[in-house]
Amino acid sequence: MTAKELLAAAAAAGCTAGLCPFEAIAEGLLPCRAASRLPQTPQTVLCVLFPYRFAGEKPQNLSRYAAVPDYHTVAGAVLEEIARSLRESDPTGVYEAFMDNSPLPEVRVAVAAGLGVRGDNGLFYSHEYGSFVFIGAIVTDRAVGATAHPPVSCPHCGACASVCPTAALSAAGVDRARCLSAITQKKGELTTEQAAALCHAGSAWGCDICQEICPLNRQATVAPHPCFTAYRPTLTIDDLEDLHDKAYGWRGRAVVERNLRLLENFQECGKNSCQNT
Ligand code: SF4
Ligand code: SF4
């Protein structure tokens, strides 16, 4: 197996991809049960990008990533298909696909593969598609080298920190406990401050505010991967009847419904109504 063949397998599935030596990210592995699937002698990571931004209307009350079909399922299936085709071409090689449920530090992998940069908001920005991409990875025991690594970095313009509604961004990095994305996923009751942040941002799931302002997204190509066949820019209570193809499905109905009820209440009753119901 060669670098060219690995990249060609991803391209055949409609994906932009890059390569990084496993040793470049080995120190940053995360505790995850899926680590048991890593090859015994991992050598290379094929990093595969799945852009998901649709043209036109921005989502009303959820993050862009949750407005498309669940990436775990649809992008995961494409990634598995790439791994299957690689095994077919190289039956003695090991090719293991990881999509989200992964011990790999995905942003670090994608940067090391030369596909983009880490922004000051901690997110990955692809040179081609900006930040609205899912990162998949296939780890192999084949050593093939790395792809070229252009010397580009986030320009540290400060725009993301200046618009963050919860002051979650600072020179120290991202305070995940304050980030609205994490707050909308939190189980149980929200604090008054958290509920107010959710209501004022108008989000039932996730937060894209620091991405929407980022200059690195302005020139990005808008071309969702074909596996994202639909786009639903508004989340409603009716969407919670069937969670199987939703990116928020893993969290269960109760949390998302609580968020939607908070927003509903806020819209009807105004600023003093940011209370858990
Ligand atoms: S808004 Fe500016 S500082 Fe923040 S990630 Fe984008 S380029 Fe970097
Ligand atoms: S996702 Fe939203 S809350 Fe989190 S850091 Fe970005 S702007 Fe702040």
C-alpha cells in the first residue's frame, strides 16, 4: 500500500484526506474503549474529512452539524467502506476506521495530516472547507509517510472570543464547562445563568457563534459530502419522536426537549422566564 493509494481510496468516496505518521499523535491518545481496535503496530493515520455545511439559510436553533443526518451513521458508513476497499486491495494489512468514538485526538490528527489548522476556539479549520467538517480516521499498520504540511496557522484575530456569549474563550483556551455547546448537552437542571445563555443565544442544541464569525470560514468551499442528503435548519419537538438519524440522538429526548421548552417559554414570556420547566 502506498500513500497515493490510501489517498485515492478516500478520493473515490468523495473525500478530501491527508496522512500523518501515527507517532506524531501517539502521545495525545485519549482514554477510550475503542482503543482496543487499534492495530498492534499502528504506523499511519489516514485522516478523512466530511464537510457538512449547506448553502443558504443558517440553522435557526441548532448547530449546523446537527441539522444534517447523524454523521456517526452516514459518514461512519462511508469511512467503513473506504476501510473495506483498502482491506480488499491489501488483505494482510490492518485498516481500522474511527468516527467520533475514537482514542485519536482528531484535531491534532487533521493538523498533522496537513489538512488545516487549530483555531483559538479549539476547533479544526480545514484549508478547503473551514470548520464545518467532521473528521474521520483510518489507522493502518502500513508505514507510508505523511502528506505535505503548509505552514499556516490561525491568525489569532480574537473575533471568536469577542462574540462568545458565555466568555468561554480566553488566552488559556476553551473553558468547556462554560461553552454553550456543552451546556445544551448537560443532563438535569441548568443553572439560571446557563439557562439564560441558552435562551439568549436561541439554541436548543450546540453553538456555532464562534465559527460563524471566523474569517477562516469566509472563503471556505460550501460543498457538503454527498452522504448528507438532507438539511433541517429548525429543530422542533416533532423531531424528537424519532432520534435514530439525529446527531443529538445519543443524548436522548429529555435534554433536547428541556432546551426547546426553555426557548419556547422565553419567546412567549420574555427575559425573566429562563427557568427550567
Ligand atoms: S475567529 Fe480569529 S482567533 Fe478565532 S479561530 Fe478564527 S481566526 Fe482564529
Ligand atoms: S461554541 Fe459558542 S459558547 Fe462555545 S466557545 Fe464557541 S461561541 Fe463560545
